Amino acid sequence: MKLSKLFRWRKKQPAKTKTVPKPTPASSARKTASTKPASAQQSLQIIKPINVKLNIGHYRLEPFTEGGVCVVMKGIPKEPGKPKLAVKLVREQWLNHAAVRRQFSNESQIVKELHHPYLPKYLSRGLIDGKAYYAYEFIEGVPLINLSQEKDRFPPELIKDIATNIVTQLLEQLVHVQERLKPVAHGDISSENILIDSKQRIYLVDFGCSHFVKQAHKDSYQWLAKPSFISPEQAKGEIWDHRSDLYQAGILFYELVKNRRWNEGKSKREKVLFAASKERPHEDFLSDIVGRDISSIIAKLLDPNPATRHQNAKEALMDLNAIG
Ligand SMILES: Nc1ncnc2c1ncn2[C@@H]1O[C@H](COP(=O)(O)OP(=O)(O)O)[C@@H](O)[C@H]1O
Ligand SMILES: [Mg+2]
């Protein structure tokens, strides 16, 4: 169904962009805020807009949002007819970390290679003032989490269709990501990393934890999802692959349907323990809201054992489409 009704509930005030620290390498993730370099506490406000000449034209870069590791700037073109950009750069204090630099280069290569109408289009990469950046299409949308946090955003009588539509779109994007010659595991799917536009199209962003599945090595697995969306295999420090993305799609589905968090942990540690110990939900666990068929699909996505979960996005999509 069309989600045209979705935006009728939109409040006039623009939703606040919530910035959450980026997942960090497992080794540094254990550090507390106070052990971070003082510069890591630097806030977006002190990042000044700058004018830059990129190989795709002249742009004014304005600070847009920041995570623990990266800053995203909005690139306003100086010449007519050029697209707006999202420009992602590693924050100053992480530039000396070889693993962060390697992963950022990997991220930009993944974004460069993906071509799907609803994955942001790669445009350029290089150095700005000696700092690595990559630029891709700016999406005029809001993070899904901003919508779901608004009270009464999703009216109960529509939630089944809204949630199914959003998860179907996500799975279609994951089919593309998983079925290419060089399949990619995203690793950090969450309602913060999905943007939704005014036509109710969703866009998966943030390949900061991703890896090419066939090139994965031990370092690839140190990049983990946000604690609320961490998969059991990530939480246990095991090797994870594209099926971790399906678990995260299951969390998203659950959270949209129930309008509450899946992971009940309060602290980061509790969230990791929750993810590592949660059992597969009963197939009827959401039947009262979405019916038995969809409930059992969500339960299968949320199977802690990757071997008995859906094996790929296509399989989950086929199950969902079979319901009609
Ligand atoms: N192409 C884009 N267009 C518009 N906003 C974007 C785009 N890419 C990212 N963002 C916004 O910036 C936020 C941070 O980007 P992200 O890639 O998730 O960085 P981080 O690795 O710091 O989490 C996203 O949650 C989203 O709100
Ligand atoms: Mg992010």
C-alpha cells in the first residue's frame, strides 16, 4: 500500500536529528567517554562551514551531523544543476588510527560500487585539507527513528502495512547488496541508518561497519552495530555475515510494529548481554497486531541462530511477498 497517510501525522516542527556515537572498533568501544581524547568531545557547532573545490565542482560544506568516528557535512553546490552532497569525513582525532582509516576507505569503496535507485549514489572521494572524504547523493529525508519516536506517528490501524512496506523496501535493497558479484554485509542496520523521504521511499545509509563478504578477515568483524541493534553473533564476538543484517531487519520490523525497543538493556553492557542471550520468539508473538503469517516471519528473522534464520534477504522477501 501507499504510505501517503504516513506523513499526515507529521508534526510541523522538523524532527530533531539525533546523533548517536558511531560504533567503534571493539577494542576502543570499551573505553568510556572520559578516556576519549578531549577533542573527541568536540561538538558539531565548532565545525565551521568551508568552501571546497572537489573534482565534481565547487561546494560549500556545512556541518550536518556527527558520530563518534565520522562527521557528515552537507554540500551545497555553487553551480546550478549540480546535486547536493552528503560528505563524510573521519573526525580529526581518529585520523591516526590505521584501522579506522582502512575501514573508512573500505566504506567508500563499498558505497562506490553499489548501484541501486534507493541506495545513495556515490559521487566522489579524495582529500579535503589532507583528510579523506567521500561524497554521495544527499537524501532529503529524515532518519526513520525520528518518525518512530514521535507520539502517534504510526496509527495502530496502519502499522501492519507501514511496517511491512518499510521492511519490504529494506529487504529489496539488501537483495541488491547480497546478490552482487561482491556481496556486502552491512552490519549496522538500524532506524538511525535508514532515511525516509516525503514519497515514503527508504534509503539505507552508513556502510561504516560493512565488509565485502568474500574479502572478510578477522579485522572485518570488529565493526559492530549500535548496541540496541546488535545481533547475537556480533554480541558474542563471533564471525557475522549478511544474516546479521536480517536479524537487524527483524529488530526494525519488531520496533515498528510494537513501537518500543526490542533490546531491553539499559546500558551498553546490558544490551550486549540481552542480544547474546535472547531466544527465538514464539511464532505467534506478534499475531495480535500483524497476524500469524507476519508474526512468524519476524520470529524467524529474530532467530539467534543464523543457521535457522532466513538465509538471505531474497528468502525473507519471498516469504513476505507470499502473504500478499
Ligand atoms: N546521503 C545522505 N543524505 C542525507 N543524510 C544522510 C546521508 N547519509 C547520512 N546521512 C545522515 O547522517 C547521519 C550520519 O551518517 P552515517 O553515515 O550514519 O554516519 P555515522 O557513521 O557517523 O553513523 C545518518 O544517520 C543520516 O541521518
Ligand atoms: Mg550511522
